[in-house]
Amino acid sequence: MDDVSGPAPISGGTRTVGIIGWPVEHSLSPAIHNAAFSALQLDWIYVPLPVSPGSASAALEGLRALGFAGANVTMPHKDAAAEAMDRLSDDARRLHAVNTVVIDADGMTGHNTDAPGFDRFLRRDAGFEPTGRTALLFGAGGAARACALALARAELARLTVALREPARAAALRSALEGLGTALDVVSIEEAPGRPADLIVNATPVEVVSSLPPVGEDTLVIDVRYDPPETALHTAARAAGATAFGGLGMLLHQAALSFELWTGRPAPLEVMSAAALAASAGRG
């Protein structure tokens, strides 16, 4: 008879982490992390924590009081979480956004694994080397700033950022301060005239109508992972480009969060399988 094991029992010694956001019911992170904990036989559990806008600071203090080991932070709380930390990593400080919190006896430390997660995804999964290349980025929010930082650190030659309100690029400019990548900020209406080797949509909306010409040498990424197939993917592939969603970035930033909490290498293949199964289960 096959050995079938269920979830590990929860006890007083179980370490707890979770994800705060609004909403969080769509998040794949619980499935990803709980599969990783199970694979390594760690007495940990990861839970979704719906936190309404404006309540991030109180929620994070509550996690500390409840003995949580840490948390992930997603929209719309990444900026507010940075304000609530006792300490910030270099990336979290530069981006003024926190997506991973580590809680210990010394307080709360805010990290940002989005930038290195995007870099790992771009190089390892998409096979794209940014050095000396050009990119067009839609958006200037937390995810966009992380993508921009990863690209600038990889010595991208030129980054064009397309925004509905170009004046709102101050935080992104600050994130790239001291790095050598040339930065242009343009309106959405100007984006079709800015062809690039890499196109990244880091907004929650479709940008198909704003695409410049793309072809077989273009890589197109929509950082959203839900839905797994967007109109941007369809349009890019129809033009011969290679297109990816945001699941790869999610997995790599999740692996980095896992390692910060546990001190153990993340079982990335297990996490990937769990994400794909959970995504498919939504059918």
C-alpha cells in the first residue's frame, strides 16, 4: 500500500508566517510555501492575512505580538510596511517598499526580494542578459521599481518608463540613483515609438494598445500571474516575440523569502509544482 501522508500537525512549536494584502484570496503564496515546508519537513505554516488599506502598520505590530516569524507583503501595503520596520535592507530602503518581513527578538527587518527575484527569473528562466540592452517598462509602482533596479544593476544601457502621469516617476528615479543606466520617462502615448529589446508590463492593466513594434528578438513580460495568459502575451506571440507571465518572478522572490525566514535553501522545483497545481485548480 502506498504511503500517503497528510499535512503536518500544527502544535505550539509551529512557526507561523503569512502574507498581508488586500485582497489575498487569489494569492498562490500559501500553496507555494506550505509545499516547501512539507518537502523539507519543517514545522512551519503559511497563512493568508487579509488586511484592509490603511491598516498595514497595525497588522504588522499584531504579527510581532502574536509571535509570527515573518510575513510577505503585497499590494497595497509595500510602501506602508517600509515605514513600519525597525530596520530596512539596502534594497528595501532604495525602493522604499517591503515585500518580506523577518521578525525576531530585535524587532522587524524589512527586505525586498522582488528585484533579485526578477533578475533570477530574467537570466535563469527567460535566458535574457540585460547588459548593454534596452527595455521599455510600463509603470512606476513597487513592482516596476524593483524591475527597474534589477535591470539597472545588470547594466542595462537604456530604460524607458511609460506612465499615464510622467510626473509620478520621482520614486523610481530615486531607486536608480547612482546607477549608470540611462533613464527616459515618457507618456503612455509616446510608448509605441520606443522599441526595445525587453518590454515589461508592471501595471495591473492591459497595455497592448501602447506596444511598440515587437518581433522574434523581443522578450515581453507581464509581471501579473493571474490570469496566466493575458492579451499582452497573445499580442506579443502573434508578432513572433517570446512572452512570459509573472509566475517565474513570483517563485524566485518566494524562494528568497523562504531562505530569509528559514536559513535553508528553497526547494524551487517543489514550489513551482505547487504553484502550477494551485493555478490549474482554479480552472
